Amino acid sequence: MAFEGLADRLKGSIQKIRGKGKVNEADVKEMMREVRLALLEADVNFKVVKTFVKRVSERAVGQEVMQSLTPGQQVIKVVKEELTELMGGEQSQIAVAKKPPTVIMMVGLQGAGKTTTAGKLASLLRKKHNRKPLLVAADIYRPAAIKQLETIGMQLNLPVFSMGDQVSPVEIAKEGIAKAKEEHHDYVLIDTAGRLHVDEALMDELKQIKELSSPDEIFLVVDAMTGQDAVNVAQNFDEAIGVTGVVLTKLDGDTRGGAALSIRAVTEKPIKFVGMGEKMDALEAFHPERMASRILGMGDMLSLIEKAQTNVDEEKAKEMEKKLRTASFTLDDFLEQLGQVKQMGPLDELIKMIPGANKMKGIDNIKVDDKQLEHVEAIIKSMTMKEKEQPEIINASRRKRIARGSGRTIQEVNRLLKQFEEMKKMMKQMTNSQQKGKNRGGGFKFPFGQ
């Protein structure tokens, strides 16, 4: 994740203060020095850092902290609250038109991921909010921009309105909105042209599209990896056409993440969405409080549950729970579960969303290779139906055959069978604990349990 370096530095300074029975001004001052360095290293705007450190310091040495029973924890609470406030306080929703369709203009420089983001957002609106979006291809300058949007539309089964590259973008936007009204689409996403840098011709065209389409939202798409440049781009676009929200792309990349912490404070424009990967479902609504929790290594259980609700079939989950309870869980079931979990995103990122996971030894070194999951898949698919249902019958000769059929080693087959047995035991204990809890009115709860 973009904030890994920042998170590591902050966790280090927080650990020193967390367990302290008493905290004095010198402790707070030392922690703030560490926090300041961590934020500057993450490429956060220096004025933003100065204001943030001042606010935290003032609150951290106040009576509410110093006279509390757990001042160390109170200081961490203050840091989290101020970090949340810095990123906007609360989630900013899309402004919806009183009379459909809601028009969203997607703007930004070339290479920020604007066209892909338009497709991702349309997909999110349909999948999560049950909306009927229409994509409008109004970038007539970049070679293959229209074709790219049409390909994304086909891939996601979303309608795309285009008129080729010989018609003015203003006309395309006008006709696209008319088409949306005619076909009862409730959202229109206009993919406008980008440039390699901000120029007058680009801004003039965007002003004309804005004037004609009266958009409900103008989303600026910026690349989080450009750091402070992202903040400058946001300011330029906002001054010229008036941006209503920001979408940060590549927030999962090897970047310092300072843009996410600076943009809201410098431009006063909310971050609406963040791109967390290349897959077409890797776009998330931006929740400042959840992001602050992630940065401070406190996990993000709500986002994890939302991912599960979106990607996991509830009926199948209930059926799976029943199988676990009755010990009839097979390797085929395991394969199906693996497929559903894979849809939720990279496993190492999911693990870090679990509260308390940051305290697990070696958590930072966990890197789950998708190829390993493919190897597991190949091994299970090389088994007979009976072997999948009764893995205990898999003897030495069967293991050899499975290894040969899957192109993996016998050691890998052995390891998978051992891990599967251990997982079955552990899951059975958890479901039993849940059953006892139900009888007593408490205990472990499955997210989709009966």
C-alpha cells in the first residue's frame, strides 16, 4: 500500500508512547518530531505537516490527555482523529441530480488513468448501487482513447456512447446526455481529453463541456505516485474549471502517499474514490477514518467486510458453514472458497486490514504470490472426485500421480494435504465455538453465518 513507509515510521513512534502510564510534554515533543519526519518523507506538503503537528501537539498536552488513565492511548487517539480530519473527516458522497441523469465529468492529465477510472466507476455504480450508467467517449485527441473506452465497456458489459474522432467533444457530450435521457440511464460519465500538462486549449474545451452539460460532479483523476505534483495539478484544474472531487489512482503502488494527505488540506476538495490496483473492480470509496486506521496499523475491518459482501455468495457461505460444522468440507469446496477470496484482492493486503494484524510477527514480510494459489488449484484439479472428497485415501502412489498431473512436486502435494487437514480442524473449532456462543448469546460470529 502507498502508506507503508509512513505507517512503519508512525508505528515506531507510537509504540514508544503506547504503553506509558504517564506521558509528559517531552514525550509528546519527541513523538511529534518523529511524526513530522514521517510525513515529510511521505511527500506531504510542508505547510500541511506544520499545521497537523501543531494541532496534535496542542491537543496531546491538553488536560483531556494528560489527566486520563491511559495517556499513551489517548495521544494515539488524537493522532488518528487529526489524521482523519486532515483527509476530510468523513466520506464524501456523489452529488446526485434531482432529475436523472447525474452527469459526472472525468478530467485530468494524460497518463493518470482517467479512461480506466471512468470504466471502474461506472462498474462500481452498477454493481454496488444498482445504477444504470452510460460512458461517453469525448477524448478525440489521444490515439485509441475511444477504442480503449469501448473495449472497457465490452469487458464490463457497460454501454459506451461515441461519435468517432471527427466530431467536437462538446457535441459528443451534448448528444451523449441526450442519449442517456432517451434510454433512461441514471448516470452519465464523460471521459474528457487529457494533456501531458495543463494548457489553455485543454481548459477552454473543458469549460465549454462544463457549460453545456452542467455536470453534477467534476472528478479530477490524479496519479498518487506523482506526489506533490498531484497537489499542483489539482490546484490548477480547480482554479480553471472548479473541481468537485478527486479520484486518486495507483494508491496501491510503491509510492509515498503524500498526495492523499495533502490534496484535501491544500485544495479543500474531497477525495471521493481511490484506485487500489489494476483490476477493473479495484476502485474504492474513500473513507478518511478507515484510511487513518490503515496508516496507523489498526486495520480496516469495515472495508474487509464490504469486500466480502461484494465478492462472496451469501447462500454458498451459509452452505459452507454447515459443511464445516458437519466435517463434510471437501477439497472442491476449498477450491471454490479460494476463488471467492481471490476476487477480493491481493491476500497480503486483505490480511493487513484485520485489526491487530500489524502486531503479528513477520506480517510485513508476508507476500502472497498469486502463482502459489494457481499451484494449489492445479494440484486439486489433478485429483479424482473421490480423492477430493476423502483426502485420507491419498497414498504414496496417488500423491506421485497428482504431482505428475499438476506439474508440481510431491512435497507441495504433501504440504497442501497437511494444511487442508489443519484448516479443517481449526474451522471446526471456530464453528463449534460459534454454536456454543449462540446457546449462550455470544461467541464467534461468521460474517455471513446463519
